[in-house]
Amino acid sequence: MFRKSFTFRGGVHPRENKFRTEHLAIESLPIPGQVVIPLLQHIGTPAEPIVRKGDRVKVGQLIGEAKKFVSVPIHASLGGIVVVVEPRPHPLGIDVLSVVIDRDETDQMPAFSKDPEWKTLSVEEMKFRILQSGIVGMGGAGFPTHVKLSPPPDKKIDRLIINGAECEPYLTSDHRMMIEQTDEILGGVRILGKILNVKEIIIGIEANKQDALKRFRKKTAGLKKIQVFVLRVKYPQGGEKQLIKAVTGREVPSGGLPMDVGCIVQNVGTAQAVYEAVCYRKPLIERVVTVTGPGVIRPGNIRVRIGTPIREIIAFCGGLAEPAAKLVHGGPMMGISQYTDTVPVIKGTSGILVLDKKTANQPPEKPCISCARCVDVCPMRLMPNRIATLVEYAQHEAARLQGLFDCMECGSCSFICPARRNLVQYIKLGKAVCTNNTKIAS
Amino acid sequence: MDFSMIWALVIMGGLGVLFGAGLAVASRVFAIRRDSRVAQIEAVLPGANCGACGAPGCGGFAEGVVEGKYLVNGCTVGGSEVARKVAEIMGTEAGDTVSAVAVVRCRGDVNACPDRAVYQGIHDCRAAVLIDNGAKGCTYGCLGYGTCVTACPFEAMRMGPDGLPVVIESLCTGCGECVRACPRDIMELMPRDQKVFIACKSQDFGKAVKAVCSVGCIGCGLCANPKTVRNEVITMDGKLPRIHYEKVEHSWEDLKLAVVKCPTRSFGVRGGVPEESPEEEPVSEEPAR
């Protein structure tokens, strides 16, 4: 049967490179001896530490309190003694206040039992459990989920979109979860649907994940409310605004949010975490991470405790292979390269990528030749060449008028540029200068 | 006789007189009274439109002075000379102004403070700090991509051979553009009549500084010791010393011992250590910036 595959205008086709891990079942990492849990793993205000050096903590115990609305609590992912609370390197760059816990003999994962009455919970109770469990968007950005689920009353939400695109090359953690934890994800989807009271739930999955598509089709067969859409394989198909455009045809206005067009997008990983939070009251203390790339001896999809240093996960995967040259937190398109492997896994870590020299090294930047390929591929329909040049010559106001802040930094333009211009970096710089955010004295 | 030429002359001439009269009236009726002092002040200003005073340009500053928005010595670039002239036009006293000069408060060049990672990207310090807080070993140190050099409107800066910028003091006007451009506040203005400054910004503990930089201040406090400098000219401010320039009487003699005793040689001396220094010189390699 012919099925239409949905997409948006623009985008690029990087080599998928998912073959290394897409057939590998999720493994669990042995419990680490020490975890480093940053108190900022989300967009918003950092959580405030409520434990001190020498305190004994249990798995799942609250260690960081959310004091503001746009913030989430942080929980211990390991039982043991708090060694120190101090700033430590963070995968997103600057040092962040972190709780370091050494494992001791008291470490035990509590038996999270299913709350038999979860189906009778009210919407507010469900949202409260999501907040208490510290759930954030698991796709990478880490926006607090309870905030996303509380749209202002004047915004009418009629569609919930579940993002199973996983368009970043190399990464397969969402893919494996969709295959192995289909029921949990669908349970989370129903909870999210109930909270938002939507008419229609759309699950979008890229066409390169046929096994996941099949499973979701089978499980949702006969359900009117939940539909499974095939998305064309293209980057950034999993971008929030691109996904909305693809499956509903609606366009989020410049400077707007998905809720402005009546949509809320949640990642499949988030749906699974929501399910565990509401039904089992389990805080977000572990997640699935894809460890891959030519620099890793034994790539895999690994379930790890939040706060596990990346070094230990790579060691579990057989260590670094000969050509290893660059360590990236996240995928190759939007991920951030790291200078140390002591950084921990955070709630938004979808992958750990070790690239070889050939892939990692960039040839030097050359002047723009005005070929307009970046204009063709920009999924936000901007002119990256123009914005970058304006930023380069400090015309920040003009760059802002060209849509500087509409850029989501997907990297399609930098990927396609034949002159190897660091277009996204210019745009990031422009944003930093415009928001007066360049003085990062640590 | 054909009068057509005469008529043309009369009509055109008449129109000319009419419009001329109109313009003359308009220039009186719609005249904008501009304070003559604005033009006078503008004439004595340097005319670089650098914006260091806070006004959009020299014209704006001149108007601001007349309106009382800016002080007569508000032009840092012009220094005391311009301040005196502006004060004269305004009929006030300029007061004492010492012009400022920019200094690089970091000595951690590529040899002293090697990078901790390879950076591939645009040559702009502000862009570099957005990725993992920069590739430099010290997270307080100069990144060396020359954003200050680009920002300088007077071409008074250049990149030195070892990855640190150099201020060409004869061209520096103390406008502060480099100070605003630097993401790590390495560039700083200091009084031009002073000689010594602290060439380190690290707020780390001594051990952490030592691990990344061989010339970074370890915060030992030796320079702030009363035996080294009198009159509390240097005090410790957190993990860094601070020089109280207002207490310094002799720019070199008062601070000489501190510079000489510093175990990490973290002081900078503008113009170099004076040669008549009777002691042996532990600060051998060009400490001046």
C-alpha cells in the first residue's frame, strides 16, 4: 500500500551512519563507582542543592530543588556519600555546580512499583508527578516538560505530536526505545494526551525505521485518536517546527512557539519518562545513550545512570579505537565537542560520538562564493550566508532583521557550504552579541 | 524690436528676487538656534567618533556637554588637553584628568599556558568562548584570537608572536573599545602615569593556576605584605592582588619590590623595568606590554 511520507521544505541528507548501532539491543551499564550530577541539566534556572558534603543519599532521593517555575528538581542516581558539591565540567561548556556521589554498600535501586490508581489521577496530579520526577525534553534541548504541558489558557491545543524522527546521523537511542519499549512510550503518549486533552495524537517516525513503524502501527491499529505518520528521511526532520510543518502543514510564526499553532511536540524518550514518572513515580535518573562512531571499539545503545562520566561508558564500550580524534556530546550536526571525557551524562544526552581524524578535521574556511546552497537547504527559510556576513562585519542589527533569532542552529547550512564557512558559529556569535551575552567570565 | 528676450529676463529675474526674499524670510522665521559652543567643542574634539564617552559620536558628545549631560572631561581619548579646551569653551574648570591606556592583563602566551583542546572555528574570541569556554588552558586567560585588535578604532593593537595582543601605547587613546570587546575582560584601562599592573585575571586557587599556566598569579599575597609595599598600596582582593593607584606616589619605586619578589612574575611593567634598578633583575624577559 502506498503511504505518503511527510516532510518540510529544505534540509540536507547527511550520511546516516546508523548501521553501527541500530540493530543492537539496549544494554545496561554496570553501576558506576561515582556520578557527577550537574544541577543544571535543563533550560531555565539551575536547581539549588539541598545536600552537603558527607550526606548519605539513596537512589532517587531529591538532591536539587527547583525554586522557579522554569526549572526542574534533580535526583540522586546512585546511593552513597556526597563527596563534594562544586562546579565541574559540563557537556554544554561552562562549569556547572554539581553534586558528586561516591557509591557505597547501601546503593540499591528501589523497587518502583506501579501505582494501581494511576488511571484515576487528575490532570493536575499527573503534571505534579512529572514536575517532581524532574522530567525534561529528552531530545537534547532539555526544556522542562511540565512547563510545556502548561500552555496559557488562551492557547488552544488540538494536536499532540510525538517526535520519533531521530534525524541526527549516528544516533539510534530513540529508535531502540521505540522497538523495545513500545508499550511504555504509548502509555506515556496516552498520559500526555490526557493532560493536554487533545483530539488528535500524531506519532512521526522517519522512514528509515521500518521496524519501529511496524510496531507502532500494530499497537495503534484501530485507535482513532493516535495516528502514525511516516516522515521522509531528511535532516532536520525532527526539528520541532519542521515536524509540525510536515505532519500538519501549519507554520509556527517567527518568534512564536508550537503552541501558537495549537501543537505540542514531545520526544518519544520524554513520553517513556513521563510514563514512568506518572505510573511508577520514578524520577528521571537514567536514560538510553547511543555510544558510536569510528573511534569506539564496541558501539552500542546503553542505559546509563544520569551523571555517569562519559569516560566510564566509553571504557564499557571497549575503549577508544585507534582513529579516535574528537569527542562529541550529542549528534554530529548539533552536538558539542568536548575537551575532556570526565563530563557526565545529563538528561539531554542522546549520544556520545567519537569521530576519527578524517571526519573531525575541518578544512580552513574560505570566502563565501554566493552559491546560495545554504539558502536552499535552510529549513527556516533564512539566508545564512547573508546573516553570517553581517555578523562577521558587526552589523548585528541588520542581522537581526534578517532573522538571526529564527535560526535554530541545526547546522544544515554549515554542512552544505562548499566554502566550509562556519555559518552556524557566526549566527551563534551574533545571537550572543545581540543579547549582550559575550562576557562569559567563568 | 523684439522684446521677448527682455520679458524672459524680467520674469526669471523677478522669480529669483521673489524666491530669494522667501528664503531670506524663512531663514529668519524657521531658524534653529544652535549653541555656537557646540561647534566650537566639536572642533577641539579628536573626531574619531569612537563612542568611548557614551555618546554616539563626537557631535553627540559636544551637544551633550552643552546640555550638561556629559562632563567637560568626558572625552577619554582627548585626555587633559581636550578637557582643558572644552572647559575653556564652557567657562569652567576641567579638573585633574589623567588619560588612560589599555593594558593586557594576561601573560599566558602559547608557551606559558598551552591550549587544552584544538579549536577549529572562526577567529573571534567571543565565538570561541561559546564552545566549551574556549580552548585555552586557563579559563581566565587571553584566548588570543584578536577580537580586541579588530575592535580597536585607532589601530593601536596588534597580535604578538606568541598569541597575546600588544598595545602600541603611542597610538592608544584609552577609548576602551578593546575592554568592551574582550569576552574575558583581559583588556583593562589604567592611568597613563602609572607603570605597574597585575597581568593575571585568574580567580582559581594556586594549585589549579599552576597546573595550566607558568606565569599565572597563585594568590600567595607576598606583594600585599607590608614588608613589600608600604601604605597598603597593594591589597588582596579575592585570590588576586589589587593595586590602589590613588595611593601610589612613585609609580615604580613604590611597587618595585612587589614586582621583583613575585614568584610567578605575574606583574606587568609598562615600558619595561627601569635600568637603574640596583638589584639583579629577576624579571628578565620582556615583561612590558
